[in-house]
Amino acid sequence: MITSVLVANRGEIACRVFRTCAELGIRTVAVYSDADEDALHARVADAAVRMPGASPAETYLRGDLIVKAALAAGADAVHPGYGFLSENAGFARAVADAGLTWIGPPPEAIEAMASKTRAKELMGVEPLKTGDITAGDLPVLVKAAAGGGGRGMRVVRELADLEEQLAAAGAEALSAFGDGEVFVEPYIEGGRHVEVQVMADAHGTVWALGTRDCSLQRRHQKVIEEAPAPGLTPELEVSLREMTVRAARATDYRGAGTVEFLVADGKAHFLEMNTRLQVEHPVTEAVFGVDLVALQLRVAEGEPLDEEPPAVRGHSVEARLYAEDPAAGWAPQTGTLHRLSVPSAVRLDTGFTDGDPIGVHYDAMLAKVVAHAPTRAEALRKLAGALERAVVHGPVTNRELLVRSLRHPEFTAGGADTGFYDRHLAALTAPDPDPYAPLAAALADAHGRSRFGGWRNVASQPQVKHYRTEPDGTEHEVRYRHTRDGLAADGVRVVRATPALVVLEVDGVVRKFDVAVHGERVYVNGAALTALPRLPEPVARQEPGSLLAPMPGTVVRLAEGLAEGVTVAAGQPLIWLEAMKMEHRITAPASGTLTALHAAPGRQVEVGALLAVVQEDQS
């Protein structure tokens, strides 16, 4: 029987596994990088082991150090979580060879399915050979053979871009999973991403735990997932379950896994099998009333599953809350997460607590928020309402995108495909700030001043403050007055004003505004504003054509032959940054000459750092 589990992972999934272990009376062990010394997963575990001699980006890929940590801490089992080494057969063998219990599928099953190229061969699907691809094969999708989460994935629509995208995808996959192998498959427009959760034991029982729809994706990363997948025909559902069970039995599979399909024109096309727990597993747990981590532990201990899985009950939907800025091309954001809370009616899975820093080394996901209800419509409404009421004080997030997506008519109708954000992203992210939020911020800041001589017998001059709404950057001027009766502003009645709460009557309707201040950032009902100084600070002038780092990160490579004095073309990729396990291209703003180059592979840069200068060709 398992008594102590080391989780070879970090963040949200480590905390998730620890929670189930604690409920079962199992001792928990965390591993952490230097960057994660104060991370939540290292704090909540019963024991934690620092991983020495490895960079933050490499720490959780060092299987040798993880096995040593498990033995040193007295763990008798290892749970891989997802990502990192979760689909690495060599790591699974190393765990078993050390006399530890591996909480996952057999290494042979991982080898058969964790590599997407071998999985396709097993399922009778041939990947495209890169040397044989012609313009008639386009568009195609470049994918990492190991891992997932959208990393190492690129859509190629122009044949001339293929080699560059193969290299970029391979570099990103190597950084994220320790394996740079990529492959190419046809890219099917207008398909739905549907998957089936599998759970199997060592006694011949295989559960196909219904379907999930993960079609709402941006940059090939899932944003919103739900279970069961809406609008599938009974025949297609049966076919999906049968293919899933066949894949599991073909590899003598044990434990949790997911078989993914692209559904188009009423047909299911096999994509891959993930030999691990998925990020979106909570929606399956909700509709089946099971704890998949507890089932993983049970299977690892050799116990049998029930002959049949529980029946489906209701509908569940999950949204991934990311620290990313839509106004900056969805660049991942860093900083301090001052506050994160959601209504108690929904489930929150996170690796952060109030006051935790959000660094540059790992994924930008802050949390998963999950709702469960008797019907799909009720689940969507519940989750949208909870996100709208959530308190998220810190870096800019995708919260508004999530709320609007959950309420979009195409999505609420069911059956939205993977092109949803291609069609609707601009409208879903259009600025729509509350016009009274800046006034509420100003009145909260002014609280108390009227008690110290702020009013006069004659009408006073209005006080003026300026705020910038985030992330759209719109600036607002706010005017209010101190009077004998308290604070006043044109067009509204100030019912109450305190540092934390402002109540306004607008056109006969009383509205409440919760206000919180963290430095120069003010949060009004969750919306972020920046208080601007009365006199603008002098702005450092940058030379025309300057390329600045859009986010903190690491320079991973430069364009071949890039050096001062070379000629570059407008839009040409010059520099690649890695931030939060994703690569970001920096391109030439115009055709001209590279007159300065400050970037070098391996260099750590802060946001706004000068990377290079391109002097535009005036001819």
C-alpha cells in the first residue's frame, strides 16, 4: 500500500494531487527549483526537496534528481502530474528500478502512445513526410511528438515557412519536454477537438469515461473545456468510446489517459493518446462523480476498478485563467498576484495564493475554474457568473475573454469548432470598460479628505484625477468636489465613499463598486486601472526602429547570420524569446540595416530591454 507520494511536478497539478493524497492519509513530498522555493506546492507538501544544480527551466526535467529526492524523502511512489516527464518512459523505468511505485501506465504503453508518431502508426494513421510535402498538402500542422499543451505546435499555410516552423516547434518542444522530435499532419479546418478519458486497471477492466470538448483554443492551447461534448450523434459517441478502448487494450494500458480526436463532417480522426492525467480532468470528475487521482492511486496499488463506471450526471465546464495581456499580443505577464478568489459555488484549482509572485520560468496559467450543473446551459451561466464575480488582483488576465466566450451565442448553441477564436477574438476582446470605474477609484482615494477642511461655504473647484484602464490603455479624466455634505460628482449621487467601497446612484439605480489598491494599480469590481501622476513622467526616448523585449524572458536564438550591419526585410524574424515555456518571435519593423544588436542566446532580459535597432531604408 502506498504511504508517501512524491509529485514530480509543480504548481496547480502538484497541489491537486497533494489534496487527494491528504484526504487518503498519504504523506506528500514536493520537489522545487530555486525559483519555486516559496511556491505553494512546496509549502503545502508534508516535505519538500530542493533540486540543486539545475536551472529553473530544467529542474523538473531532471529525472535522476527527482528519483534521488524521492528516496531521500522516504517516498514510496511517484506521481508525474502532466507535462515535464509525465510521458517519458525512461523516467517511468527509473522510478520502478529504484524500487518506487510509478503512478502511471507501464513504460511500454508510454513508448507506444506517448510519442504521437508511434501512436499514429499503432492506430493505422501515417504522418506526412516533411520532404514530400507540396503546396497541395497545405495547410499542415507541425506538432511535438512528446508532450502537449500547445507547445511545439505550428500551423503552416505557406510552403516557404515550413523549415522555419519545424525548427521553431522543435526548439520549443525540446525546452518544454526534453524531446525536440516533431512531425507533420494535415490541418483540418473547421474541426472540433473531442477527447475521451480512459481509466484501466491491471485486471482487464477499461473505462471510457465519456467525452470532453476542448475546441475553444487559442494558439493551440485549450482555453475552455466541457463534458460531455455537446451535439455528438449516438453513433459517433459509440465509435469514439470503442476506438478509445481499443487503443488502451492494444497497449495493455493501466491508469489514466486520454485519447484525442478531431471531429469533422461527422467523422472522428485519431490525433493522439496522452498517457497521463489531462489539465481538463476536473470536468470528467464532476460529471462522473469520481476522483481520478484517487483512482490512479488505487490502480497503482493493484486494486481493481468496478466493472462499469458510474453514470453521467449533469454537465461541467472549465475555464483556464491565464496571466496574459490581450493588448500586448497575449504576451504572458509577470508580477505579484495580490488576490485570487472565486465564489464557493465553483471549483478552483490553482498553484498560487494571495501575494505569490508570477515568474517567467513556467506556464502563465493562474488557475482552473470549474462549474457543474444539471444542464449545459446552467453550467455555462454558473461559470460565467463566477468568473465575473471573481477577485483577480495582479497582472492582466484573460478573465474578460473567458466570460464573453461562455456567453457567446455560437458557443452557447453547442458545437463550436477550433476556428472559434479566429472568427471572434477581436470582438471578444474589444474594450468595454465601465464608465463609472474611474470615478469610483477617485472617490475611494479621496475618502477622508472632506473631513479635514476639504469643503467650503462657496462652491469649491473640482478635484481632477487621471486613470488609465487596463489592458486597453484608455486614459480617463475624473472630476469631483468636496462639499459640506461630502463628496459629489456631476451626473451621479454619491451615496457612500470609503477606501474599499463606493456606492453611486446612477439614473435612479444604486450601484456598488468594490475598490482595492496595490501600488499604482487600482481594482474596481475586478477591473484594473492605473493611477496616473498629475504631471507625466518624462519618457525615455528610443531610437526609431528599436526592438524592445515585450516581456521578461530568455533569448533562445537569433536568425542565422544576424549581426550588426546586415540587411533585414520587414517582418523578418530576427530574435526568439522564451517566456513561460513558449517561444515568441521578434520581427523587423521595417526593411533596413541592423545597426545595433544587444541580444545573445541565453541572455535574460526584462520587459522593455533593448534587443536590437533596425535603421529603416529610406530609398
